[in-house]
Amino acid sequence: MHSPLAPAWLSLPADTAALNAKIFSSGVARDAGQVTIQGIGVTELVEQFGSPLWVIDENDFRARARAYVDAFNEAFEPLCGGVDVFYASKALLTVQIAKWVKEEGLRMDTASGGEMALALRAGTDPSHIGLHGNNKSDEELHTAISHQIGRIVVDSLPELYRVEAMAAQLGQTANVMLRLTPGVDASTHQHIATAHEDQKFGLTMTPAPGAETSDAYQAVHFAANAAHINLVGLHSHIGSQIFDSAGFETAATRMLEFIAVLAAEDIVIAELDIGGGYGIAYTEADDPVEPAVIAQNLAAHMSTEIDRLGITCPRISIEPGRSIAGPAGLTIYTVGTTKTVWVEHDGEHYPRRYVAVDGGMSDNPRPVLYDADYTAVLANRVSDADAVFSRVVGKHCESGDIVVNTVYLPEDTDHGDLLVVPATGAYGHVMSSNYNMLLRPAIVAIKDGQAREIIRRETYDDLFAREVDL
Ligand SMILES: *Cc1c(COP(=O)(O)O)cnc(C)c1O
């Protein structure tokens, strides 16, 4: 029955067994009642690899990665030449994933010494690596300069001066992009909007009160004239989980206008990186845009702006993360305890069923961090029981430990059943923790109907591995 407690976007499913194709990876189906990934049932996966379990549909991941390369190259080739696609590795990174990214023709964005070390260890060509971060350490800059990575995305004037000094000391030239904040307030959660002024990232394009020039302008002039810096280009990233093209278009316009100002001073900006942030469907409420449509719209907008400004188009690069890894992943959980509570609403009381599973905020902190919504389905069987208004929770010692805040599940969902939560490929494993000393799940990759572990499940010995005096 429809619950008055449900948010407006949540519909009562006609069939609780249905799998919404825009949310699940392309390899997911139901076979004899059971959810399968490329033909492999969830029960078999849990028997072999344990529960909870992260599953990555490798074919789906690779297809999404390739779709960005193909779509952006097709849309921009006539206008600005080829596009470089950098996979934003913070979304999901393992050595295997670094290999898939390379094989599909993408480059690799990193945002810390650890991510950069993994990319190098996985054999990524250093010239295909980018390094981000608003507070890079000397050690991180040292590694980036000495390996001659393709782009250090410099975030501030002090960092730019440090890069020049360190490159001089090492007798090398550092490849630098400058991250600017084009002043766009993207429509997404405040903690993942990154191009408005009042936040920590990037060089402002607006002069301070009383100042003649902006930090961005000063940085370009310094970098263009520095003896040990190769100014690769400019960068902007407006945020994450964005559906609306207006923010990307406004950012592109501001960046191109700035490039036109610099061109008039004979400073040529050869590359423009417009970041990532393309939204994905976590629930039925989200309507993601296909890479081909994003690319065509942006290319059309930029073509108009380039004509208006009378500039030559810089080479374009993009940095999708979530929209490649997110939809390719899912999490399988085992149901433990259930209970029903009665919640008051407009003077009446309505039931909410709590379904507790064997993971939670340690394998997916996004609900507790950003109130992120997800959905779930009963996965080991189908049920013709009524759909009841439910909340899937974890096993941690916090009431905010929510896995799926609102979802209709079959009333007979119970101890021992398996649930699948789709779209958990990005910002799940990489943000996971050992809170309450839970063991982090394995990651299983499924390719062409074959499942293999790419990250093994933790053991209690792993938990104690850093104890100095055991
Ligand atoms: C996080 C991040 C990305 C990727 O964002 P998604 O929303 O995962 O596509 C790209 N560029 C930069 C600089 C980032 O910080």
C-alpha cells in the first residue's frame, strides 16, 4: 500500500521484482526469480565470496568509459580536435581498474600521493596522469615533478610558487594546469559543488576588492613566464552528480572569455579541462543524460562561444568518475533483523518497516554524508507479498546508519534473504571504513560471464595488521 510517509518521488511498485534499467548495470537481469549479473546468480556469488559483496560489472564499466571517449571525440573533433578523457580515479580505484581504464583509452586523474602511486604501480604512462588537490604535500609534488606526470593541476598561487621552486631544484620542468573557479553554483549537494567562490578549491577569477587583477590572472602570467613550468592549460570542475547542462555551459563560457582576454595578450592557452560531475540514477527520481547528448550540447555551445570571441578552440579534456564507475557497481547484502515501527503523520500512525543488513555506513557512507538516496530489491527470490514502506539500515552503532532511506520491499522480506542495492560502484569502496571493526567486503569483477575477485575480503588479521604491539 502507498505510504503517506513516502517522499513524493517514490512510487509504489506494481511489481517488486522489477529492475529499473536506468539504475542497474546492463548485465543485471532476473533468472528464475533470482537477480543475476551476466548470468551469475547473487546466491552463488555470496556463497563463493561472502556477504556483503561489492560487484562490478566489468563489461558495463568498460562500455561507459568507452562511451565518453567516443562521444566526446565525435562531438569535438571537428571543432577543437580530439578530446582526452581522464577517469577520475577517486570514484573507484584498484590496480585492475587502472588497467581497464588504460585499455579503454582513458587517462587517469588522481587526487593524492596514494592514488598517483597506484596509477604508477598499475603501469599508467606518467604523461597520462593528472594530480589534483587543494593542499598537495611536498612529497606529492616531488613525485609528480620527478615522474614528469602530464599535469599537476595547481590550485593556488602559493602552490604555483612551490612547484616552480621545486622544479628548479630538481632541474626539471613541471607540467601545470591551473584550476580556476568560474563562479558557478552548480545545482547539487553543497558538499560536492566546487566552483562557487566561498569554498576551498581553485584560483578565483574575480579580483579582490581594490585589486586590479584576479588570482587566476596573476597565476597565468606567473606560469607563462616561469623558467621551470610548462603551462599546459586551464581547468574547471563545477561539482558532482549534476544533471543540468546550464552549469557546464556557464563555466565553459567564463573559461573561454578568460582565454580570449589572455589571447589578446599573446598568451595561448592550448588546453581546457572542463572537469567531470555527470549525474547518474540512484533512484527512479534521477534522469541521467547520455554521454553523446552531453557532448553534443556542450560542443554546440562552445562552438557558438568560440565564434563570438574569435578565438581558436583549445584541446578539450574531461574527467568523469561517478558516471563510469557508479552504475557498473552494486552491493549484495544479507538481511538480518527486521522490525516495524509506527510513525505519526498528520494525526495518524503509519508503519515503517526496518530491514537491517550485514553492512552499512562502513561500506557506503554516502547516505550519512550527503543524505544520498538509493534503492534496493529483494534479490534471491521474487515474492508476491504486498510491497511495504521500508528503510534498509546497517549494523553500526549509529541511528544514522542508513543504507536505503525509503523503498518499498515485499512484506515477507526476512532473515537470510539477499538484497541488492544498485549504483554503488562510485564513492563506496573508496570511502569505506572499518567502523565498529567491520570487515570490508571483497570486490568481484564480472566479465563475459566470469566472476573473479579483484579485492579480497578483509580478515580480522587485516584489522590488527597495524598494531605495533600485538
Ligand atoms: C571528483 C572530481 C571529478 C569527478 O567527479 P564525478 O562526479 O565523479 O564525475 C573530476 N574532476 C575533479 C577535479 C574532481 O575533484
